[in-house]
Amino acid sequence: MRFLQLIYAFLSLLYVKEDISLVIALTVGTNGKKTLLKSSQMDIYDDDILYYTIALPYPVSPGSEFSLSLSAIITKQSVPYPEHIPMEKEQVLKVTTNAYPLSPYDTGNYSVALLSVTDFYELPHEDFPYSLTKGDIVNHNILYEATEKIPSDTVFDFSFTFSRNAPLTYVNYLKRDLWVSHWSSALQLEEYYEITNHGAKLDKGFSRAKYFNEKLAARQHHAITALRIPFDKSKTIQDQSIYFVDKVGNVSTSQYYNDELVLRPRFPLFGGWNYNFTIGWNYDLKQFLRQGNDEYILSAHILDGIRDTTYGKIDFSIYLPEGAELIDYSLPFAASEPDISHEYSYLDIENGHTKISFEFENIVDEMKNLELILRYKYSSYNIIQKPLFTAFYIFLALMGLYVLKKIDLSIKPTRNGKLISSEEEKVDFKK
């Protein structure tokens, strides 16, 4: 066997397993170089536990050792505590997690670190079934260390709170469209957002006077007052192409500075409040496209994204020029097969733009630099087809107009089935 498959049980508790966004496995070689390993969820039914299989790139000899690093991104684990607070009060968050490593193997040595937690408070719980010693708090970091071996599949709920006076921005739905135009050499992006602040809700109604008197807009607060979207600094956005609109119309409170777009909604978004809007911008297509004969390779980010945000559902669509044919694609993570259809746009003649749509769920901001690679065929004939057909139809329309102008559609008087001349018409008029 060229490689070893390692089975690893990861993340218990039903309310956690549904929110696993990404599992990453790394191994460190003797030279210190890290190698990304392929991990996939196993088809094993269990109410509480998910099992993953990890393929190692080399055999492991009996009695030998190797280093393996496992990471997981879990969403929606921080909840306001309490749920409703006054407008001016700082927000406290609660987290519930497993105090022990969930593994099908016994764990000899174990420690867990809680990083950057302010005003940490350990909620009351039963005694740890296997001893965990809490260290001192150093620079808002806390370390728990096990003093004994931990058996396999050990689960123990551990809850704590900490202070974080910042919004919990959650994108319920994102529609991200990329339009590829070879004639204008542009990649046009448009994103439609439906967002909710999952932070603490107000215990009373909103008072704008109190909001300004307390100067809450000028300090760190759990309401959303601005959304920051950082862009890839290696790419250049076309001048004056950025727009920001919502259901009412154009929103003027936006700023693009130092490769970051800052959006300010029409009103502060407190816990439970919603907002939807659309933004768009254009790139030079050459920054994303490579050509080889009649085949093209498009490389684009799956997500640009709002900073420090979780995404519930993403509809990601790429619109290739009319006549383009998808050959292959590559995603950095597992996803369902894309839906391929056609959609008409300006001056489309036959089938319309080739639309390739993906659906992603439970995506986090940290995944925004991952790229989709798309290979498609677009021949020289397809490139000139649209302007030729457009010119032909315009010519037909002009010729039709010319012919219509030559046809005499005027109504003239007759007598006994014959036209009356203009002179006879004048005599009859005098009579």
C-alpha cells in the first residue's frame, strides 16, 4: 500500500457537526516542509460524531512517528450572552465546545489554548472527568493542560464567556456573478448580499437621539455601521466602475481606498436587523485569463467577501461569452456538480451566454483567497460571430426601412375606379 489511510473522528455534538465549514490536514516532513493532505468525510452514520479519512503520502513503519496537524473551521459557535442588552452596554459572547480532543485513539498528551479572550469567565459545570489544569491568563491567552491520558471518543461540554463588543455579521445569501467579455476585455463582477447581524439584540426600541448622544457611532460597537471588503492588491479595478445600491437606490456612503471598499449602510444594524444591497465593479480581463489557441483558462476568486464574515449560502455564477463551451473546472474543495445553462444578455443571438453555476454553503471569510480554475473553448469564429450577425441584422433593418420609404402608402381619390389627376381634383374643388 503506497499510502496509509488514517481515520479520525472529528467534532461531536449535533449542534456542532452541522456547522463544520472546512477540515484541513497537514503533515510536517523531516525537512520541516508542510504538505496538505486530502481529507474527506466518511459515509458512516452517527448521531453525534463525524468521521474523516486522511490519506498520508507515504507508508508509516511500525513503531515510527510522524507529525500530523488537523484544523477545523466551525461557524455560528459564538452567541450573545445575554441575548438582549441595552444599546450602550458591551456585548458578551458565549461559546460551548468539547473540552477534550475527539479521536478514535487514546490521547497521551493534550493541551487546549483559548486565544485573545477578554474578560474570560468559565461557566459553572461538573468536574472534568479527566483532569485539566488551567494556567495563568497571559496577554488574554489561556492554556488548559491534561495531566493524564484521555480515552478515545471522550466528550464533555465546556462553556465560557468573553467580551467582544463587535458585530457578528452573517451573510444569509450571496449571489456572486462574473461576466466574461472578450470584446471589451473586461471581467464584470456583481454581488447581491442579504445580511443579518447575529450580535446582541436591543432590550428596548432603537432611539436615534440616544445613539448620537452616547456617541456610539464613533467607537467600537456591536452594531454594524460599516462593511469592509478587501480586494486582491495584485489586481487593478477599472476607474469609476464601482457602484453600491440597495432597494431604495444608489447609496453614496462608500469609499474605495488602499484596495479596500468600505460600505456604510443607511442605518446602523443592531442584533437581529437585516440589510440587503448590491455592489459591482470591473476588472481588465487579461489579469485573469490565459489563452492557448481556441482554449482559455480563467482563474478567479470564489469570494472577495466582507471581512470577518460567515456565509450561509452562495450562488456563484460565471457567464461565458455566447458560443463558449466548458471543458473542465477545478475547485479547491469538494462541491456539487455545477449547473450549466444559458442566459440572454445584450445582443445575444442564438443561445445566449453560457452560464455555469455553483452552490456553496457554510463558507467563511478565510476561504476568500481560494480560486476557481475554469477551462473553456471559444473559437475565433465565435468571437466574430456576434458582430457579424449584429451588423447583418442592422443592415436588414435599414434595408427594410429603405424599402418601406419607397412604398407609396398615401390615399388618393378615385372616380369610376380610376385615379383623379391633380388638375381634375382642383376643378372639382372649385365646383
